[in-house]
Amino acid sequence: MTSLFGDLLDGLALGAVYALVALGFVVVFKASGVINFAQGSLLLFGGYLTAVLHDDLGFAGALAAAVLATALLAGALDRLLFGRGDPDPRTAHVQTIVTIGVDILLLTDLSRRIGGDLLSLGDPWGDSVARIGSVTVADSRLAAIAVSAVAIGAVFALFRYSGWGLSLRAAAEDQEAAALMGVRLGRVRTLAWCLAGALAALAAVFLAAFPAPGLERTTGQIAFKAFPAAILGGMTSPPGALAGSLLIGLTEALVAAHQAELHVLGEGFGDVVPYAVMVLVLLVRPTGLFGAKGAARV
Amino acid sequence: MPEAPPDDRAALHVENVDVTYGRALSALRSVSLTVPPGGVVALLGANGAGKTTLLRAVSGTLRLHRGAITAGSIRYGSTALDGRDPVRAVRAGVVQVPEGRRVFAALTVEENLRTGGLGLGRRRPAQVQEARDRVFTLFPRLAERPRQAAGLLSGGEQQMLAIGRALMAAPRLLLLDEPSLGLAPLMVDRIAEVVREINTQGTAVLLVEQNAGMALSLADHAHVLEVGETRLAGPAAELARTDAVRRLYLGESADGQEAA
């Protein structure tokens, strides 16, 4: 019998990790109007690098290298899609489709390398658990919550206070006016992609850590549960992405815990839940939880 | 890339400039004009005459519209402006206030003003503070509501914010595109006063206007564009007396009120 508190912690951990990926979707979409379907394979790339490097560099070193390399790969992908030109919202669907192609290429190569293996990322938490009152929680889940909270907080602070964040928000609203103020649109966009890559590599660690068995070639697909989370939040709102991710993580954990009572819905309903939640919310609020927010007066 | 520091005695020289959109649509043909340091030059003309295109060529935003300078040259002081790099213009001290205000609606007043300094990279806090004080002195209304979303300001306040945002980059030459557009007559007078005040503080102004009365009352020199070519040019007071300008842009009956 699981306790509600334990389930909530599980859900929170899951939601926090989804939020890392969902924020990646949001910054890229906000900066370039592109839905980055390669996010899942970027995540797998980051996880794979951590897995192969941790013997030599230690976990922290491997993770740092993987985060950096994935950020660079995402930045390179951005340059591949746009060159040095300015993002053009009218043709963003072309680049969106190109990201599907890039995803297939990356995923094929990584699948070939990983094969049927389960790779350990060498994280320090292993399968140890902590006791909070009567509840046992995996250390990796607590770490997921703590690390994600710090990373998400950093992203929010960047958004709000840094010149890059201000440039991104201004350019998302009015590219030309931002350009007139001297915002370098291309640079802002490339940095957004780098940030998304870094967040994906970080998320990979927690998706492969206990209680998951390790990194496998399908780990990247989990990223797509963060996709409904980003949509739920309105696609352009970081707080929205966070709220959507937590909602989906909590729902998923609660459904998984009460699988037996929900068996009328069929086995594996937990996997479908993110999309079910997305559809339900969008029925009520077509622009997402935070999508319609925004003051405008003509 | 050598970046000359903003030059107080720099003049804007537009020489025989042709601008073409999408390689086919000719928007400007052999247009020349000069804005002397500290001067006010008005650019008049009907819709589609090429006024905004000329500003885009100077501020470097032609590329966003798939346009390019195909002949002639634009220089501000020692800086050559090629119509394709807004950052270069901002760093040289040339900043444009776009037509229709275009403030960032979801950003606060404060944040909108911060965007005005983005092109200059890192600046000393004292410099930023000085620019902000200047804006707040000009527009006390903005100082009263720094945390309000810009989209909730009135049209006139948004125009003030758009001008204030540009002033945050401490320009030596301000490009104003139709600042009176869609504003109530009282607010138009207020904007005219502000432009005069900004100019008195030493900033040159290139003013694009459909409200010819207001523009000619502010400007030393004026140019009239017609379908991409210069139709008339000369001292503003002289132009205001020519028949063509009176008939086409001032309107016989509204003459007295508009020129006020």
C-alpha cells in the first residue's frame, strides 16, 4: 500500500524532470517559433555521453561534459536550421519538420550505439532510499526535485533579469522593434537552443536513474511526455510549462499508484495520461493554462 | 570591427540611395538628404512614398523586410550604414522609434526601458541611471508606473514609452516614424513639445510625419517624397509656403490649426 505523500513526492520528482524538458521546448519555440522534435534525441545524446564518460571523468565531470556538449550540439543544430539569418515566424514550420529529420538521424545513430543495453550513468544515488516519516523515497527522486528546482530557478532568473532573457522576451513579442533596440536576434536564438540542449542533458540523468533500470535507447521518448506539458502551459510561458509539467507528473504518479482500481481503463493507462490531461485542459482552455495571459490594448 | 564612439558633431548623409524590396520592387530612387548635428529634418509624403523605407535603410532593418540598398551610400559621421545591421546603427548613436509605437506589451514599463540599452552591451550603472533619469524627467507619467504592463498604457503613454525606450540608448540622432499617428490633438501637441525638448538637449531628429503642420513647425529642413523620389526639398519655413505643400499636405482649411 503506497501512501499519498509518497505518491505526491514521486509525482513531483517526475514533474520536475518533465519541466526541464518542457522549458527546453518553450525557450526554443519562443526564440525561433520552432517546435523542436529533436529534443528527445538531444536528451538521449546527453545521457549517452554521461554514460560513456563517467568511468573516466567521474559522474560530475561526465555530467558537466555532457551538458556542455549537448548545448553545443543544440546550438549547432540551430545554426544548421537558420544559418546566421534571423528567425522568420512565417517559415518556422519548415524548420520544425527539419527537426523531425534530425531527430531520426540522431536517434538511429544513438540506438545503434546503445543497442539493447541498459547503460548506467554512474550517478551517486544508486538505489538507496531515504525515510521521511513512514514513507520511503528513492534518493534519486529527492535529488531530481532538488536539482531541477535549482535549474528551473536559474532559468527563471535568466529569463527575468539577464540581458539575454529580456532580449528573448522582447524579440518574441516584436522582432523588428527588438532589432531596432539593437537586439542581436540570431545570437539570442542560438543561446536559447543551447539552453534547451543543456536542460535536456540534465533531465536525462534523472530519467535513467533509479527506479528506472538505466539509460536505454527508448529513454528519449520520455521527453515527449514533456511535450503535452509545454502545450498545456501555453508553449510560450515558462511558468506555464512548469505548472503543466507538475500537473502531468502528479497525475501520472497517482494513476500509476492506483493502477489496480483503474484497471477498467486498461493496463498502461499511466503512459497515456499526459496526453489525456492535455486534451482535457485544452478543451477548457484552448490557449493553454498561461497562454491567454498577456496584456494588450490596441 | 572598429566601433567609433558616438560623435557629437556627426551628421547623417544619405547620398543617392536606391532601395529595392525582394530584388524587384523599387521603393526609393536616388534619394539624398542630410541631417546636420543637432538639426531637425522632416520627411513628408503620402502613404507608400518611401518614408519608412528610408528610415529602415538608416536604422538597418531593411533585411527583416527582404529589402536592400542597391545603390548610393548612407554614412553617419565616420560609420557607414548598409541597411542590414541595426546594432551598428545603435552603437553609432542612431536609434529609431518605430511607427505605431510597437512597445513590448507584455513587458513592464521598466523592462521596456531596459530593452532600449540592449544594443550597447554592458554599460556602467551610472550611465544607465542617467539615461533613465532623463527619460523620467521628460515623461513623468512613466516614472509613476514602472511596473505596469506596457500594453495597458494609453496610446499617448505608449508613444512616450516608445520614445523613452529609444532615448535609453542615448542616441545622437533620433529617427521618429509618425509619432503623432492615432493620437488625440492634445497629445500630438505634447509629443511635439517633447521632440523640441529632446532636440534642445542636443539630439538631432529625423522626423517622418503625415501631420505636415506639426512636422514643418518643428523642422529646420524638410523633404517631400513622392513614389520613392524626392519631389521637394528646402528650409521648412519655405516649404510650408509653397503651393504644392499647402495644397497636398497642409490642407487649405486645416492650415491654421495644424500649423499651431
